[in-house]
Amino acid sequence: LLPVWAASPLVLPMVLPGHRSFDAVIVLDAESTSLQSAVPALARAAQVVAFGDGELGGPRPFTIGVEPSRTAGEQHDLVSVFEALTAVLPTRTLSTVYRGTDRALMNQLSHSFYAGRLTMVPRGTEISSGERPLIVEYLADGTGMPSAEHEGVESVAAEVNRVVDLVFEHIRRRPHQ
């Protein structure tokens, strides 16, 4: 396996030598990342994969200082990584929403900004015949001790027995699933 570096594009030039290159650079939220802040990372890459959404807002200036900030009229429009790369690289549009977003809100966004192209992964309640997809139970004797060999807590007999009971109950009540 190769090492993987995760860094902000603003920090990358300060922590890595200039000659260091990468097989691939992945840019998340490319629509809100300014091109000028990402150039040091992009210049080091043999391949670039950028995730972004052209319908969302663009990058915003980020400055820290004791001087008064510029007024809105003096600010320069920043070009996003997404905007710059879509002009020169092939694009692939993804239309499935995987986040737990309210269905009515997602439908409104889909029709208002994406010409109705967005679809949503079904929720657990939509595919589990209306039953709760997640059950939380308290077991009086279900507290285990940390393991000495590895991280985590060892399961105790009460917990294992309850899980086995729930598995058999699931098989009995839903033999088709």
C-alpha cells in the first residue's frame, strides 16, 4: 500500500518539499475551493479527481489580518477548482443523494436546481415494511471490559445471547428477508 496524505491545500506547500509529487490529488468540495489555493496541490499530481457541484455557491475570500477588510465592491470574484477543471477535464454527473435529507426538501432542490434529475436512496423505514429499522436496548448485564489484546470492548454473554435471540426473531417474523 502507498501512503495517503490528507491536507488542506493551504497547508500543503508549507509542510511538503516542492519536489514531492503525487499519483493523484482528490479535491473535495471543489466548487467552494478557490483555484489559487489548490494550484500547489494540483501541480504535484499526475491525476486529479475533483468532487463538486456547480449549482452550489463558489469560493469565498479568506483573509486574516488587523487591517479593515475590503468592502463588497473591492472583492474579486474567485474561480473555483470545479469551474476551472470542468473547462478542461471530462466530467461525470452523479444524481443519487445518499445523505439523510428530508425527502420533500430533496425533491424541491431537485426540481428547482437540477431539472428533476436527483434521486434519493430509500430510507430504512421505506424498505422495512414500516417497522423501526434500528432498535436500541439496554442490557443490565451487557457491560464488558476493555480487551487487553486489541482496542475495543469484549462482548459478554448477555449481549451475545440477545443478538442471537434477535436474529432468530428476525428469521421467524421475516423469512423472506
